[in-house]
Amino acid sequence: MSEVYAGRRTRLRECCNAGGSAAALVSRPANVRYLAGAAPEGAVLLLGRTEDLLVCVGPPDDRSPQSRPDEALRVHIVPALGSGGGSGSDAAVAAAGLAVTQGADSLALEEHHLTVTRHHAIRDTAPRLRLTGIGCAVEQLRVVKDEEEISCLRIGAEIADQALGELLESILVGRTERHLALELERRLVDHGADGPAFPTSVATGPHAGRPGHRPTDRRVEEGDFLSVCLGATYRGYRCEIGRTFVIGTAPADWQIELYDLVFSAQRAGRESLVPGAACRDVDRAARQVLDSAGYAEALPELTGHGVGLEIDEDPQLTPAAMGKLDACVPVTVEPGVHLPGRGGVRIDDTLVVRPEADGGPELLTITTKELLAL
Amino acid sequence: MSEVYAGRRTRLRECCNAGGSAAALVSRPANVRYLAGAAPEGAVLLLGRTEDLLVCVGPPDDRSPQSRPDEALRVHIVPALGSGGGSGSDAAVAAAGLAVTQGADSLALEEHHLTVTRHHAIRDTAPRLRLTGIGCAVEQLRVVKDEEEISCLRIGAEIADQALGELLESILVGRTERHLALELERRLVDHGADGPAFPTSVATGPHAGRPGHRPTDRRVEEGDFLSVCLGATYRGYRCEIGRTFVIGTAPADWQIELYDLVFSAQRAGRESLVPGAACRDVDRAARQVLDSAGYAEALPELTGHGVGLEIDEDPQLTPAAMGKLDACVPVTVEPGVHLPGRGGVRIDDTLVVRPEADGGPELLTITTKELLAL
């Protein structure tokens, strides 16, 4: 793996050098992990003039064998100060000092992550260093995944499918949303996940179909829509699956109609995932199915988003999104409709964009999308 | 409750006015919640010249009845932009614009929370506004709790005691740290917690006594030390309890000795919690018991910390801590010793500093601290 991390750092260095900076300081945890193999709490990565350093507050955590720093990277340890009160660590300040020691005259920072206070502290520590921004350079490198990363997402998706499949075999009526969510999270861990990729959402009856619904004490009742959204983190990589079911012997007509509609929208989104497609066109493909059925008001802002070391990454599939999809970009496709007071439907898959020649989009979350009556 | 929030905002306004700023922008979520009753995702609070406003990205979440914005506070909604990629919301920028509309010429910001990028965006939106910092003014207001806040912590502590008590009645040998941690978290929610206050730590055998140990797949064995640290969040307030047990019929001599030592240290810390005590003296009271037994090397950096809307607040109980304890400040007292390869002991309580006349420190986490053999 060490060459992988080194390769990523080389690409970032090229970005920085092109921007006129000899050194860069990466502080956003997912970015540190991407470039260094691990992101111990408070650690930053210095891409230095003469050497790259992982700057840690206290010794790096040895308790997570899945997440060890790249062995080719020297670790520099800053003593922890029990400073508290949100002032946090000083790894970033120490890293700026190390950049100076290495002879750098400028340092590119992640200004979208670094606080103003820390920026001032860096400026005070190294007043001669010209501080610039690297924008979202690392986030942009992270968009297209390598096969190792995709394989982590694939395993995470399998785990989520298993957890969901087991839940469907159990008795649901009478149980609360909170209990079902906790049980799903336990099953994710049972099957080998590091943990849930995000707080599991279980929504029953009038809550069903609401994006990001937080589980309540409402119990599952006969005739309810039940929508579930969960994901596993596996070796740091996060996937997402969402399904909607009906509780009872047979769905009502309005439920079948609404389900079929959202299913068609989701399929239209999935089918438009080809390399080179504009992100907004994928969004439109799904959205116009719901729009033309008169649900324009009920639609969420986005139809999907990238996933990886974070659950919500670029690209964003929205009406205003810029940019196009590349091959090997994993995204969710998750349209839904929520009718206040009645509930709704949400169907969510994680897929990897693949060229037509390779069989088109690769579906990672394979739980059936038939409307099941449970 | 509305007067409570209004009173807190008045106190903050006085701080700001004393610092020469007519308006302030609070962005750190726990601070927003403290002053506004709720902190919808991405929301900020503008303490304006003419009116206070809760500035939200999209409508505030109506799904959490425990956390509704103060009704006396007007909510200003900024449309959400599916921008993604870490650029986040623009509530802070919108709030700065509103401050200008209200005639403010300066705005105090939480520079320890605000990113450099957002600071630039505020400057660009409102170039005539003088931007200053309010430091950790809200964090300082939060240190001393009112009885309503303490009552939330008390209920949270009861919940954690219940969850831990039930675990002790179950069979432990052969179960993994991860399973035990998940079960504890499920029990917290069963008993009415919003959720765990922090990731539950279960450490067996050689892991026992390690602060912040993340549960692994190691199984509980006869003869192990087992240390557990958990907490409940109740109406946003977070408490903490940690206990160490021995698995089997009888503890070994070294286990009894180590336990007694840590127990004495923890008691010394607890007994020194009086209004007016220097934070470093509380730390020293606990630390010197372990120090003088020859465990200086094995000690963590801190003996305890404040708790409240966040699990790690001021004051910090460390050798270098400044400041004194006030009445009605809840803190943890959590010394421990970890011997590499052998395990160790950690005992952790949440207490509220109270004057002698009121009976001294109020212990919130009442699970026994006898050495139990399970």
C-alpha cells in the first residue's frame, strides 16, 4: 500500500507546485487518511520540501490495525497539552514550524478546514512563511477511486445488504424505529463493519421516505410504509443503501403507485450513470420522472452524491451541479418522495460509474428493489 | 425555558459590548444550542444590534422534540445549496449580511470554530464590517451549570448506571469487547438516552485501563481485568462513568493492589472537589497517590474534565491547568493506570462541585466502586 499513498502525495505535490507552493499542510482528517493511510486524532500531514511528515499529538493510536500510518512516512510527535475548551491540538502549528526548518518559504493550507485561530497561530509561529490555500485539491484527488478503494466499498455494501436482509426476516410490527436502527447497527458490526457509515435511519408510517429521518419511538404498524437507510464503514470506506417496504399482507393502491414511480425515477438515475455524463443530467433523469407526475414540491435537493472515506463527497447530483462523471466514481442514486402526514418512498443504491464496455454502472448494494410486503 | 436562553444571550451580549462589538456570530454547534435551545445542522446564531436571529440552512429539523429552537427567537432560513465537497453551508455568510442590515459596524466571531474560507467569505460579503473575535466567551458561560442542566446530567447518569448494572448481571466470559460495547449502547437508548455520549469503551485483559480504548474482537477471559467507560446523552447533556471489574471467582493479588491504589487516587480527587479549589490541585490530589506508588510513567495527561453539552469541556484537571472550580460545575474524576501487556484499572465518575454546606460534591454516577469479581 505504501506506493499507493506515495503516489497520491506525488499527485498533490504536483498540484501545489503548479500553484507556486513548495510545501502543503493537510489537516482535514479524511484527507490525511487518504494520503497517509491513517489519521490519528489531531494529526496533520506535512508535504514538506525535503520530507513528508505525519505530525501527531501524542503517539499515534495503535489500536486500530485497519488504519496504520504508511510505514514510509516519518511520524513526528508533538506532546499533547491538556488545553481543552475547543482550542484543540497544535499539530498544525508544529507542522508549520517544521516546514520552515525544511527551508520552505510558502505553505499551502486547507483553508476550508483550518480555523481562523489556528491560521493566526501558524502565522505567529512562522511569520516569514507565505500562507496560501490549496482549496479542495485533496477532495478532488479522492473523487476517482482505485480498485482497492472500490473493493472496500464493495465489501461494505455486502455487509449492509446482509444486515438489512436479516432484519427483513424478523418480526417488525410493534417494534420502534430506534430499536430497529440499533439492531441494524449491531448487525453491521457483527458482519465485520468498522461501524455504521452514518446514523442509521428507520422511518415508519408518516415518517417513511423522509431523507435523513432520525429514529423515534414510533412503532411499526400494519399498513405502514417502512423506509430504512443504512451503510457500513469498511476500512474507512462508507457506502449507503436505502429501501422502502410495506408492512402487512398487501400494499394499498396509492402505495404501489408511489413506489413504482420512485422506482422508475431511481432506475432512470442509475441508467444515466455513464462516464462523461453531466452530474446535473443524472439528477434530471431521476427528477423529471417525479416532476412530471406532479411531485416537484416534494423533492429533496439532491438525487445522489459521491461516497468514499466520507459519506457525502463530490460529485453532488443536483440541478445546479457542475462537472461530469468519470469512470470509477462511486455515487448514490437516492430519489424519494415524502407526502406530509402520509409517508413516502425512498430507494437508494451505491453504484460505481463504469464504461458501457465494462457492463455499465456496477451496482454495489444488491438487496432487491421489488416492493416487499413484510 | 425561553427566559433561560434570553438570559444567556444577554450575558454574552454584555461580554461582546465590553469587547467593543455590537453584534456577534455564534457558529459552534454546542454554543448555538446553549444560546438558542437547538442547533439545526449548519445553523448559526446572530446576536444582532436590533434583534437576535437563528440563521438556518433550510427549515429547522422538526424531528427532535427535545431540541426545539427558543420560540422567542426569530428563525431566518437560508436556502440550501447542494454545494458539497466540504464547502458546507453559508448560514454564517448570510448572518453577516443580516448584521449589516441591522446597522452593525463590527461583528465578533468564534475564530476557534470558523474556517479561514468562511471568514474570507464573510469579509467579501460585508467588506465594511470590522471582524473581531469573541474567543471562548460562550464556552466560559457554559462552565457553570444551572439546576435544569444539572438535572439533565443527573438523569443521564442514572441511565448509564442502569445500562452498566444490567450488563453486570449477564454472562460476560467469551463475549467480545465490540459486542459488549454495542449492548451497552443499546441499553442506554432503551432507558431513554438520546444516544451514547461518546463511543463506549470496553477493554479486556491487556487492554483494560487504557483511556479511550476502542473495542476490538478480543473476548473476555477468566482472570481478566474488564474496564468499561460509557455515558448517556440526555436532552443534549453528556455524562460519563467508568468502572473496572475482575472476571472470575477471585482477583489476583496484583489486581487487588492496583485496584485499591487507583481507588484511593480517585477518592482523593473526588474529595478535593470544593468550590474555590484550583483545578491543578484536584489533579495533583489524585496524581500524587499514583505517583508515590511509582506509576508516574503510566499516568494519562488528565485526571478529569468538565462535561455538559459536549463530553469534554472546561475545566480541564491537569497539572498545567489554570483557574479554580466554582460551585455547580460538573466534572469527571477519572484516574487510571495501564501496565503495557498486563492491563490496568480506571475508575471514572461524574460529579457536581457543591459547597461543603450543601453536602460537598454531588456524585451523579452511583454504581458501586467495590472491586467486583464477575
